[in-house]
Amino acid sequence: MIKINIYKIKTNKLELMPCDILLIKGEGRGFIPETICNIQNSIYSHSAVLIDAKNEKIIEAGWFNVLYNNLDFYKGRIDVYRCLELNNSLREQVIDYLIKQLGKLYDYKMLFLEMCRYLIGLTIPKFYKNTPSVICSELISDSWRSIGIDLCPNIKYPSPKDIFLSNKLCHIGSL
């Protein structure tokens, strides 16, 4: 396991911590984010995890693969959520899991299946997930499941809206 420094940092009077979940608003950001918002009936089109509060680094499932990015890339469109069940040891385990996912491909088939789930109520087949690819909200959900916390019970492949509706998270603020 990778040993990390658990820094807290205040930005705009908001205290950020590693493993804060970032839900990204999609309105006004182009066809794909707006379509995702419209299909889910949600303001969120994307999600990421803060892994280094001091340097404002995030890990996300981007349009091609899982990668590092800077928090600044989404500033002005972020709502920050936190799972209060995490201690420093669990944060390290989540971050270790996320780092191991770097480079995984984006799952466009899953994106299509999520669209079908919202538009026509199609349940995603349980046998589907035999690929090493992932979507943004699935990356977050799987990270927390790896430490025994199910953010979205009964939803194997959650969307950003499902993450938002989790009763395990509390809203910390907006950036």
C-alpha cells in the first residue's frame, strides 16, 4: 500500500480532504455533459475524487482513461461531498485503489447502458462487466466498495446522480 500524507487545505473557506468526492456540473459545458445531465435529470455530468488536497490533485475517469488532473480544471462547477465514515487508514486504502486504476480505459458501452437505464428502464445485465474499462461514477463506487462502504446499495453501476443521492455522503460546499 502507498503511504500518503493526509493534508487538509482550506480554499475559499472550504476545508478539502483527500477522498472528497467532486460532483461536476455539466450545464453549459457542451453536448455530451448536457446530454448526461438531461438523461439523468440531474445537474451533475461527471465525478472525480480529490487525492491530494495540498496540491489539488484529482483522479478521474476521463474520456479516454483513468488519469490525474488538477482541481482547477473544474473550479466553478464543483460540489464537494464527503463520506464521514472514512478515517486516515481508509483514505489511504481508497487512494491506493484509485492509483492502481490509472490508465484503465473509459467504458463507452457502460455509458450507453446507463443511458438506456435512465431512458427506458433497462437493467444492466449482471454478466456485462468483464472488461477492464470504467466510467467516472463507477470508479468512485468501486473505490469505496473496496474498503467495505457501498455508496449506492443495489446499484452495481451508479451514475453521478446515484452518487449524489447516496445517504453515506454529506455536502461540504462548492468550488
